[in-house]
Amino acid sequence: MNPLGMIMTSSYLCMNSLFRNFTRSYLSFPKVSWRKLVCNNFGAPKWLFIFRMAALERLYTKDRLTKWGIINNQDCPLCLTGRESMDHMIFICPYTLYA
């Protein structure tokens, strides 16, 4: 066998064993019931984008819009008791706590 053939055969065997080991390890994990909610969900890009914007505190809440001079009313439209901000919407608003 020529040297090129030996290299091609050894690289094929190496890739074949890597693929075999990967499929064995991949198939050995149990599937969870919530997998499709996170991975194969058409809404995933949208909620990932909103989650990232919320983590960076870049959502257009009424307190940010007031700082920019776009609106004057800062009341939360859901509970009408507090000022709409990231903290209010996630942790304080009674409507979102039970949703």
C-alpha cells in the first residue's frame, strides 16, 4: 500500500472511531421532557433575545422611556400600582408574580 493510502485509511479509521464514540455517548443520556421547550421551539429565538435584553437592562420599559423624554406616564399597565421598571416587572408586580 502506498503512503497516501495508509494515511487515508488511518484517518478514516480515526474519524470512524470518533463518530462511534460520539454516538455512543450522545445516545446514552436520558431524554428529558422539557427538551423541546428549550431546543426545538420556534419561539426560542424570540425569548432568547428578550432574555438577553433583560439581562443587559435594555428593554424599553416606561422608566427608561421617561428618562429619554419620550413619555410622561410611568405607571405599570398591569397592576396600576407601581412604576414600570425591570425590577417591578420581574420581582414586584403582583400580576407577573402569579403569571
